[in-house]
Amino acid sequence: MTRNQAIAQVQDQLALSELHPEALRLIELFNIIPEELTEAGLSYESLKTLERHALFI
């Protein structure tokens, strides 16, 4: 799986659930940063949900 595929998969999974466990694992595994997710089209609300749960520090 490439980094871009992982980011796309994270987006798909977060559309299903705000804190989808597989999405969280991919973010950690690929060390995906918030800017990458917003550039890929992740909503501001989804990003803030991740930040509230201390995924991005």
C-alpha cells in the first residue's frame, strides 16, 4: 500500500466512523500529518475530532 492509498483509505474509513480503528492505525503506521489529510479533502470537523482524541499533538 502506498502513502496516497493509505490517505485515501483513511478518508473512506473516517466517513463511516469518526474514529474508525483502521483509520487510526493507518495514520499512526504511515505517520500521516493533519496537513496531508486536509489537502486530500478531509473535512475540518473530522480533523478536529482526531485532534480532540489526541491523535495529533
